[in-house]
Amino acid sequence: MIKLEHVSKTYEAGVQALKDVSLHIMPGEFVFIVGDSGSGKSTLIKLLLKELSPTSGKITVNGKDLSRISHRHIPDYRRKIGCVFQNFRLLQDRNVYENVAFAMRVIEAGKRQIKKQVPYMLSLVGLASKYRSLPRHLSGGEQQRVAIARALVNKPKILLADEPTGNLDGHNAWEIMKLLDQINKAGTTVVVVTHNMEIVRAMNKRVITIRKGSVVDDQKGDADAI
Ligand code: ADP
Ligand code: MG
């Protein structure tokens, strides 16, 4: 599903953010990526979204060699991957419903489909009753739920989350992680970058540790044991 082969990324400034990273994430996996600030985690996420290109090495996502995706097909590629970020990135002047519907309008989904799918996604993340609220009237946890609903509304096979609980308190962080776990159990491959080691330990999933741009540890969690 996601395969990196000897991937390195050096920024123009000469900073080597990733060094010879090889890893393989299978369909249906839930994977945590952990590591100190500056270790290259966000760079990895950006490479997977083709926001950046590797300096060397090969990245394959959903069977596609990313270096073979032409410039004009990048938006199309990105729409097939769900992503959420620490700062939610919601449209501040649109309500909850519109934030989620927007993602469907971009791919020119039909009106009937939008009317059906948006309320369904909002109920899945526990926000059915807040569909008319503006983002600023929601708690951080609720805003992240909207972002997750938006990320999933077009049914991507992969969800990438870069520090999704970085701005949340302990309780909300847990709620969001539990939601990501549910989403994974429903079949989506989930990759979560996080600093929250308490949650990482408790959830018992595969944990990939990055240090100074290299994978230094890759532990399968008991939760995945066969
Ligand atoms: P993390 O997400 O683990 O904190 P990043 O992937 O954001 O780490 O950054 C890895 C390294 O690359 C850091 O040293 C960071 O300063 C550097 N870096 C990130 N983005 C850029 C950029 N656009 N230009 C130059 N250096 C960058
Ligand atoms: Mg980061």
C-alpha cells in the first residue's frame, strides 16, 4: 500500500531530513510514526502526499510510483488520500456541513450523493447535531472531528495524520485516536505521526521510530499479532 525504498530527502538549504528510509505499510495497517521534533516525520508525510519529491529513492503508494505522476495529475492523486493536520485547516467562514461538503464538490460529486454522504460522515464522527456551527464555535476536538470527516468523505484507502492531537488536551486526544482506530477497523490504512507516547503505548500498534532522518526502530504491536 505504501512502500519507500532507500528514500532520502535533502532540502535546498542542505538539510538532510530523511536518510535512506525503507519501509513497507500493508493495506489495513494502523501505524504510528514517532520521533523527536526535527527528525523528518512531516517530511515523510509530505513525500507521501507528493508535496515534495525525494532527492533519491522510490515511493510507491496504492501501487503507483509517485515519480511517474505528472504535474497535472497530482491534485487527482492527493484527493485519493485523506489527510489531517495538527491545526485542523478548516475553512473558517463555512460551517461544519459546508467544510465537509466542500471536499465532495471539489471532485464534482452529485448533489444527491453529497446530501447523503455528508450527514453520514458527520454522524460517524459524532457531530451530526453541530452541522450548522462555524469552526470557531467548536472545541479543538470537535474541529479535528470535522477535519477527519472531510478527509474521509471521499472514501480514501489511506488516511495520513500529522500530529492530529498536537493541539488537544488529553481527553480529546484519546477521543481522536479512538476514532482513528475505528476508521482503521472499518478498513482504511491509517498512518499517524504523534508525540503522545502515552497513547502510543496504550494502543499497542506498529510503531516506527525516526531519529535524525533514519528509521531506528520498527515494532509490531500486539494489537496486530496473529
Ligand atoms: P518533524 O516533523 O519530525 O519535526 P520535519 O520533517 O518537519 O521534522 O523536519 C526535518 C528537518 O528538515 C528539520 O531539520 C527541519 O528543520 C528541516 N526542514 C523541514 N522543512 C524544511 C524546508 N522547507 N527547508 C529546509 N529545511 C527544512
Ligand atoms: Mg512535524
